Amino acid sequence: MKSKQPIKKTKKITPRRSSSRLTKDDMQALNMLDRIVEEDRRIEQKYNLPFRSPRQVATSLQPCAHCNQDIALLIFGDLAKDAAGLEAYARLTEDLIKQKALITYIIAPCSDPNDLDSPALLLKVYPEQEEPYFTTPPEWEALIRRLGDEHCKR
């Protein structure tokens, strides 16, 4: 009869630092992180943002259905929760809005993240700012069709 030998557990050996001092790579990473956080704070203060500075702001040029010329700029305010958030996106993208000189709307995320057809808060900011209102994808498409009809005088 074979005797059962106990299985020996081996301890995983992980390299240890010889000291608790930060390495040159650690310091470079910390300096980079400091610069990123500092830049975020500068942008948040400059544009008076009620949310953390976004890394990118998605935009979409809306073409005329008749002549295919750009007739509107849509800015996605992914971090906006209300009209103040949409207005913050207008401040943040002011240079782009002026450069494009197109009718410009900023849209917040839809009210129900599980239903992409749910209403979303929309704010027209250029050429004049209007009152925000909720819109659905079919209402947005109808608005763009109407703008295209007006653009091509149809």
C-alpha cells in the first residue's frame, strides 16, 4: 500500500525592492500625472465646468438632405446632466462653434441609458442661444430635415 505524501505548497517569490524609495520611472509617472491633473483643473476653472474636464468632445456635422452641404453642428455633451452642463459645453467648444459658423446644438445623453430612443436635453447655442428642451431621435431627424428644406428653399 502506498503511503500518501502531503503536497508541499510552494510560496511564490516576488521580487522585492531593496528600499521604499521611488525609482526614476516612478517619479516620471508621478510628474506626468501631476501635469494631467493640473491641466484638467485649469480647463475646469477657465470654462467654469460643473463636471470633470472631458478628454474629448464628440461632434457631428449634419448635412443637408438636398445638397449635402453642412447645415448644422451637433455637439455631444456626454457629461452634461442639465442646461448648465450644456452651457458649459458651449463655453468649452466656443472656438469650434465660431469656426464652423453653423447652427449649433448641444445634446445631453438620453434620459434612459437603456433606451436610446428616450428623450435627451437639447440646447441651441448658435447663432443665438434658445431655451433647452427635450427631444427624441425622430424629432431631431425632423428638425434636420426642416433645416435642410429651409437651407435649399424647399
